[in-house]
Amino acid sequence: MEREFKEIITPISKQKIVLKAWITAKEDWAIRGAYYKMLKVKSLVGKEASFGDNINATLVLEREKKAVENIVVSIDGNKENVMEAIGNMRKKDYLLIKAEVMKIVGEVDF
């Protein structure tokens, strides 16, 4: 199956961002893996497993970064150093990218 792409234009800098229109299972695994690696599960023998008490709050940020890394293909045709370029964008431009990426990725399925 051929990959489909989606283009958006950032509101401030007017940069053309190319995004993957959908994700593969492998990409989903990578994105969820970034989220899950920070969760600690405590298990009590004979009882239901639960998440540990000290959950690192940066897990949401790590998932967001991994999602952006896996979905954004290029910025103004450039495929090199995409995450660095995104990190240096104005926040309003990034927020549009993040919103579009999260629409494509969806929520974490537990």
C-alpha cells in the first residue's frame, strides 16, 4: 500500500509541513513505547496489577515528541534535522503541528 501524506502551512512562518496521513502498527508501537517506558507497574501476587505511585509526568511529553518524530516527514521540503527545526519554531506554529499529529496518532490505547 502506498503511503498517503498531508500538508499543512504553519500560521506564523508559513512553512509547509508534510505529515504522514496515517501510521503503521510499528509507528504506533514506537509512540506508545515512549509512553510506556516511563510507567512503572506494581504487581501484587493474586491481585490485579496497577500503576506505581511515582509516575514521571514527562511521559506525556515523551509520547508527544515520539509522535511528532514519527509523523512529520519534512519542513519546506527538507527531511534533515526535522526535530531540531521543530524545536526552534515559534510556539504557535508548533501547536498547529502538534494538533495535526495528535489527530493522526489518536489517543493512547491501553
